[in-house]
Amino acid sequence: MMPRAVRRLVHLVLFCPLSKGLQSRLPAIKVKYLLLAWLGILIASWVIYMQYASYSELCRGHVCHMVICDHYRRGIISGSSCKALCDQRTLTLQRCMSTSSTHQVYSGLWKERPVVIKCTIEDPVKIDGAPDSVLRQEMTLFDKPTRGTSMDEFKEMLHSFLKVNLGEQSSLSTLVDRVITLADVNQDGKVSLAEAKSIWALLQINEFLLMVALQEKEHTPKLLGFCGDLYVTERVGHSSLYRLEVPHYLQALVPEALSSSLNHWLAPSWPRRARITIGLLEFVEEVFHGSYGSFLICDASPRHVGYNAKYDCKMANLRSVASEAVVRGFLRGRRCETNADCTYGRDCTATCDRLVKQCNTEVVQPNLAKVCVLLQDYLLFGAPSDLRGDLEKQLRTCVTLSGLASQMEVHHSLVLNNLKTLLWKKISNTQYS
């Protein structure tokens, strides 16, 4: 049994921190300490509640698993990961990393290999709560192609879709063949209706389409498998340039200067950051004029750029990257009053022609300028003193790049190569190269 005096003290601390009885029994300084402790308990409770509320809202992997496996068992969908996910249970979802309730992201294991599992589900606001309503709404994802579609018709469907989303490219037929090979899960030289429905649903996801188009690129995460519109990629060891990310509900309480200082302290050494930066610049080169057209980075956020244990850059999230054809299609004929009305994603912005009140179709700020804005903070802190002056100058030139991509290709390449060369000279012939 707890002594009576201790029980009374606990009662006073928990329920009456400001009561006159407590103030008369304890010195004022102790009351302050107790008040601070009580405030700390309140803040901790609030943080735990917000964390739980955020988790329950954002993390709905059980819905993904239920929908996908139901469709698989009914023969509606197929995929190289279906057996592991639904029958063998060797593909398991673990830690939730979702930032959107409609786009589920989980770390997981596949035969003891660390992976990332992603799937898209309906907005929870539209769901009435009954499990079968989720299944009914998800059925619309797998409504194409229809029964009776021939292989030639399916190839034509794919070609038309890729032309709209990537633009007119001479290499599209090669990409169609790649998609067909990917869809043919059992490698029998044919594509079943379930296989076709699965790959068609996946191609509607921008990130998946880009992973297929850029799969041979060094800085794109490898696609390992899929089931319906759920897909599995390699896990990037560090999924952000910065290790500390303050939750949105704490940003008002944590000063930006404090979080920035902590990230500087937690960051890899400067030579390793230089190596990661070189990889990021190479990715910018890879998407500038690739085999399947040009791609635009429409949200150059540190949360989208990751790196592995060897400090090789890997794009942890490609959802913010869009083909130039898609961005142009979005801007073409769009009504506007200001340049802000001509923005795709977060920052792929074109100019507004105020005479006709329509958007122009070319984005003003190139990928390299956006990336250099990100790198100014990431590269300059802790930079070697003999390099800092030149590095500041190169980054200043880089962030001011603007103008139509068609008119500045040579200047773009020159600035990018100068920055890469400056960094590489400093770390070449060292353990970091």
C-alpha cells in the first residue's frame, strides 16, 4: 500500500497543481517546478495523441492488403508479388511511412530483404465504412482492358497512353515491349486479362510509370515486384537528405533555426554530402533529355532525395517528377490571371500571358536551378575553406538559371558540369570518391 502522505502529494500534483493548499505547503520554487512538470505532461500527452491520430488517419495498409488479396483470390488481378503477399506471407508490411491517406507507403520485408511497399486507395472521406464498399470502389481501378481485347489492341492502348504521358518519342515501341514483358508474370509469352488489368492500373500511377521509363538509371530505385496496383521497390537506406523531420503539428513549437542546426549536426561529413550531391546532379542530367523525353522536378524537396549506405544518391520519391508532355498538357489553354495560376505541382511554373489570359506552356525555372536552391544549405555548411568561395559562386550562378529550356541547353549543361567538376576534384582520389 502507498503511504497516505505520498498518496496525498500525488493527488495534489495531478489534480490541484495551483490549489491554495499546495501553495501553502510547498515553497514557491517547488510550485514552479511542479507547474513545469505538469505542462510537460500536457505537451507529451498532446504529442502522443497527435501521433496516434496522424497514424490512424495516414496508415491504412490493412485496407490495401485486404483489397489487393481479395482481387487476387478472385482472379481479377495478378502480379509477381501476389503469392508472397497473400498466400505465403513472405512479403510483409512493417513501419508506416505514409504522408497521404490515399498513397500508402510502408517499409517491409520480402524473403528477409528490406523493401518499400506502396499502394493507392480511395479517399477515406468517400468510404461509408463497410469493407465491401472499399472493394466496390477499388473495382473501378481494374476495369481496363475489357474481356475480348486482343494483344494488338492492348499494345495500341499502351502506345497511345505512353504517347499522351511522355510525348511523341521514337522509342515508345521499345517501352511498350518493356511493359508487356513486365506484365507477363508467368513468362509464358502471353498476357492474361488479370495481368493486363494489373499493369494498366499501375501505369496510371505517375511514380510507377517513371520507374519503368527510368529503370536503367543509376539513381532510380529498382522495381522489385507488384500485385494489382501495389508495387514493391528497393528500400533506400536514408529516404531524405536530412535526418530530422519535424511533424507538421510540431512545426509551430520548434523554431526553424533549431531544426536546421540539428540537421547540420546530424548530417554526414562534407565529403559524403559532396558525393550525394554529385549523384543528384547526375540524376538531373539523366532526366533532362532521356530516352523517353524530358522530365521536370516539380517539388525539389529534401524529403524526396535519399541515399544508400555507400552515400550514392537515390530518389526516394518520384511522385513529384512529371514528364514535360504532362506539364505542357496541363498548362495548354489554361486560364490565368497571374503566373501562380500557371503552376503544376508545387513549383513547375510558367508565365501567364495577361493579354489573352492563358498560360504559356514552357516552365521558366529549370530542374538544375531548383536543385541548387536545395543544395545551398546542404553543401555550404561545413564546406572546406579553400573551396567555399568558388562553391558559393557556382551555386549563386546555378540558382539564377531561368528561361526556356529550349534556349538554354548549352548554358544549363555548362553550369551543371562546372559544379560537378568542382566537387569531384575535391573528393577524387580519397576514400569518398
